[in-house]
Amino acid sequence: MKGLDAKQWRDGVKHPWIGTNDLLAAGIVHAVEGLPADRMRPYIDKALAIAGRGPTNNHQDSWIDMEQAVLAFDLFHDQLQPQEVQRIVDYLEQQLASFTDDETPFHNSAASKFHAYLRVAYGIWGHTPVARVFRDYAITRLYERGLVPVFREFGAGGGWTECGWYCRHSLWHLVQGLELARRFEGYDGYALCPKFFYQRLAYELHQPYPGLWERGAERYSSEGDGQQIYSEFKEFPRLMRTVIAQYFRGSELAQLTASRRRAGTSDHVRLFDFLYEEAPDKALAPAAARLPLSHLAQNIGKAYARSDWTPDATWLRFECGPWFNQHQHFEAGNFEIFHKDILANESGEYCGWADPYAVNWLVRTIAHNCLLINKPDEKWQMTRGGGQTEPANDGGQGNRSLAPFDLRSWKQHPAEYVRGHIAAYCNDDRVTYIAGDATAAYDPSKARRVLRQIVFIRPGLFVMLDSVISTQAEYQKTWLLHCQNEPTISGAGFSLQNGGGSLHVQTLLPESARMEKMHGPTYGGQTYKPAHSYHPPELLPQWRVEVRPGQATCEDLFLHVLSTAGPANASLAREGDSVGAAGSSPITWQVLLRPEGGGVVRLGGKEIVLEAKIIPGPYES
């Protein structure tokens, strides 16, 4: 077993239930070498206990129970008594009618349920006609009528509607289900939306932070509900992209993916390497292939850009898209910057669902690198937990509905779900330009325009212009940047450090800006602390900088220059109705942007026109 010690797995099955991966590994050892009966019995007993509880409709717990029961049934079938076979089959048959949750195709559990139902179908095949019903339900209802239309509608650039952390693990479940169907009966689910799956390989090349992290794994942004600690979840994108690349073997993106091939970082992960990994494809390095240095998934409103393909690259993530599910946060217009470590990062820790910390900090705009417009009497209605926690007024964004059930409901009520959109985008080797219109994410009673434009001049310079128009001058506006360590404010700028990286920020507009640094999840005189924490403090952003105009007006421009290569020492630049910045390092540069979008970049005497439209690159449409 590639990367596995079979004896270690065999002798390690000591506890009544260790987990689905241990169960799968034990089953493989039993198939190859045989296991003593007393090593298999705990798994069988657990399956019988699940069956004994009867059918359930408990979110992800139901499909996890189903998977564990059917795997024990299938892998240790030769150890089951006839009455035990019948008990497990009866339970699974009853689940088909009882388990109605986890079917919205915007949410992670639909993909996971698809995988679980196919495991059940093929695991009990030949024992009951219900196996065919499970198979048809998974493939026809959950996949072909649910997930596939969503992939076709929103999947340009390989984007899916679930958040980063949940998206990464559930797409791995989906791919495992597709592989089951392909290998068991020759069903090719990839062929129903090949563009999504192929372009997902490009998405996966750009999504991780540069370099490798703990145990040699990639490191990812939380992107909504998620965590920064190492876990096997961090390895699921590698497993998923490997299997998809094998399907597209010989293509450019498959060969680019092959250049990222590496060993799994734990025994559990290497189990899946053993099961799925085929002979390596030809490896093609991204730099050698001139793979674009940015990637756009327009319909979900996410973009990534980087300076180069080295581990020390400067990396940008930007999001400004619709509302799809409750793992998302109120963060239209949010950005992150990474260079050698996380520099500008969203705050908060996903360690609760509807407690005061989750409702009033984790998911809220104030915990992200966004903009606030404070209307003193604003109320929030649609929040997690059905109102069990009173929402505080952070001055940020909200939503008008909890989540759509399917694509039809999303299309019937777009005004409830469209919070932001990518307004402009273009990229070449020197510059990436991205603009996001987040106006719809704010209550129309307070916001008329919230448009963010970012120009990334490689290798490490960002010019950011925010055009914000409020309905009333007295509605205070705030520009936010979160960071892990305490920043140093100096004059009209500040700097911060983390790991081996640093970020230097200049505020050029508003000209009379007021700047303040804040520690912890505190605003409005209240501090919202989590009840518990999974993360060590050094992995959590603890600080933020708030920038506010010095005078109250309806229309404000926030102009910032951010650099990962030392102070930019930029100056304010104006030309006609455009505003921007200019500097002389590393070469003479000037960026001019119109408040409504578009502009020009001048680099060393050469001019690049930034059009106020989306110009997609390869693998982005």
C-alpha cells in the first residue's frame, strides 16, 4: 500500500470507532491480508448501532452515519450474520424516505450526500432493489438536476458557490462519487460540465497561498467559515485536483497540475493516494507554460493574482459576488494580501454558529477588509440562528434572505441574492486590474455606491481606490484592514509585519483622514469573544486599522497604496476626472482611476489602458 503500513493499520484498529478513513483502510487490509474477527467486530457493531437508532434527518450526521454503516456492511460482509445484513439494509432503505435535508446545490452537503448515496447504492447492490433507487436519486436528482445546472450557471473559471473551506472538502467528496460511478458502471459525470471541471484545475493552481506550510501541505485562506489550523481538509484540494487532472490527462492544465504532485501529509491522506493516484502525467511548470498570473471566477465574484510562481510570491485574493449560502460572510469587496505570510487577512474564527461572537463578529463586515457605512438606527433581520442572538450595528452589509434552495429560486429572486459583482477585470504579466461593485450588499437606505478598484503592479505594489457615496453625509464611512500583529501608525500611513513579510500602507485620500488602530473583536462599546478557540493566537488576526474621512460628506474617495516591498513613498496624482498615485520605485509608475471605473497605468513610459469591463483570460470563461 503506497505510503501505508498494512500491519500498522491492522494492529491499530483498537477502538470501537476511529473514523471513516480508518474503517476504509481496515477494509482494504482485510481484503488483501485478512483481519482477525475481533478487529472487525467493533466496526460491525457500530454499523448495527447506527441501524438500531433508525432513520434520521440530521444535516451531515445522517449521511456520515449512512457511509459508515454501508462501508462496514460492504467491507466486512463476510463477517455478517444474515439478520445483521437485513438490519443494515432495512435501515438504509428507511433513510431514503426520511433523509430530506442537505440537497441545496449551493451548499457543501449536497455534494457530500451525492457521494454517500452512491456509496450506499453500490455497497448494497444485489441485496435490495432500493440500491438502484439510491443510485438514480444521487445521479439524477442531486447531480444532474441539482449540481450540474449550478456548475453551468456559475462555474466559469472553475468557481462554485460554496465557501472556500467547505468548498474544498465537498468537491473532493463529489469527485469521489463521480469516480465511483465511472468505475462501477461507466457513468461519466464530468462530461456533463467539462468546462467547470477543467477550469477548476486552473482555479486550484491559484487558490493556495504561495509556498508550502505545515507538514508540507498547501495553506489556504478561510474564505468564509473556515480555519487556519492544519487538518486533512487542507489536503482535499490536492486529492481532488489529482483525480480531475487524471481525467484530463495530457492537457495543459493536467500537466501543470502534475508539476504540483507530492506525497500526502498523513497516513489517512496517503490512503487516498493509494486508491486513486495513477502514473504521473508529464509535468509542466506554470512559469514555463506562461500560465497567467491571475485567475477570475467571475460568476461567484472571486479573483486571485500573484507576482510570480515562486514560494516567495506576493499574492492577492479579492471577492465581490452574490449570496449563495450561510457559510458566507458579509464581505463583498474583501481582499487579502500574502507575502511570506498572511499580511492583510479577514478576522474571526469559525468556532460557533449562532452565538454572539459568530453573529456579531465572525460573519460581519467589520471583521473583514471592507468598507462600513454607519447608519445609527439600522437593524439586521436575516442572521444566523433565527434571531436567537440580537445583531449589533457594525455599519456593514446584510442580506435579505437566508439562502436559496435551488437554482430556480435563486433566479426568481435575484435581488435577494445579488450583493456584489465583478465590474471590471484584465490581466497581463505586469498588471492585474480588478473592480468590484458591492453597492447591493448594503442597505439602499444608506448606500448609493460602493465601488472598489485594485491595481496590482508586480511584484508587490497595490493601488486601491474606493468610491463610496452614502445617502446622508452624517453616515460615517470607515475603511478597514485587519492584520495579525500590532501595526505601527506613522503620519498618513501604517506598516505591519508577520513572519518574514511586511506591508506598508499609505492613505492618500481622504486628505484629512483620521486613522486608528483597534485590538480585538470590539466595536460599539462591546467585545465579542469566542466561547472557545481551535487556533493558537499566532494564527489569528488580532488587530485592525480604521481609516475615516475628516469631514462628513455624502461622497468620499479612499485612496491607498499598499506595498510588500518596502515603503512606496507615493504621491497623489490627478488628471481630469481621474485620481490616483505615482511613484518611482522599482520603476517610474503612475495609476489613474475614474471613480466610476476604468483608468490607465503608466510604467516606465509605457501606458496600459484599464477598461471598465471584464476581459477574461484563458480558463476564465
